[in-house]
Amino acid sequence: MSPRLPKPDADGHYPAVEYARVSLARKIIRDRVAAGLSQRQLALRAGIRVETLCRIETGKHTPSVPTIDKLDRALKAAEQRPRRRTRRSSRKSA
């Protein structure tokens, strides 16, 4: 589940840091799911701790630029790999 965007203030302005943090979290989640990776798989491929990725994806942590770069490279590499096909039971048509 994606973290919720922060609510705007009385003037309709969003808190910039929280908004950016949640927006980044949503993009990472979207890209990770599209690549068919679990949090553990992405963390291993990026060389970061699973706990760190979890905090990033919940919008509780602002990652450093090097961490974002590691995640970006791991996601791009995963996108370029062909997905494993699952075996489906073959059904004979009647």
C-alpha cells in the first residue's frame, strides 16, 4: 500500500519535504511492483538494508542521493531482465 500524501495547509500548500518523500516512496513502490520484485529482492539488488527500503517506502525516511542512485540502478537492471514465466497447468480443450 502506498503512503498517503500529506494534507495541504489552510492556504492549500503542501509541506514540501513530506510531499517529496511520499512521492518518491510511491514511485519506488510502483517501479518495484512493475519489476516483480519484493522489498527484500530490491534491497539485496541495490545493496541496502531491507529495513532502510521499508522506511523509504513508507515515507518515513528521506534517502540520500547515493541510496536513490542504488535503487534506480537496481530497478533499471530488473526492468531489462526478462521475467520468469510461471508454469501453468495445461488444459485440454473438450
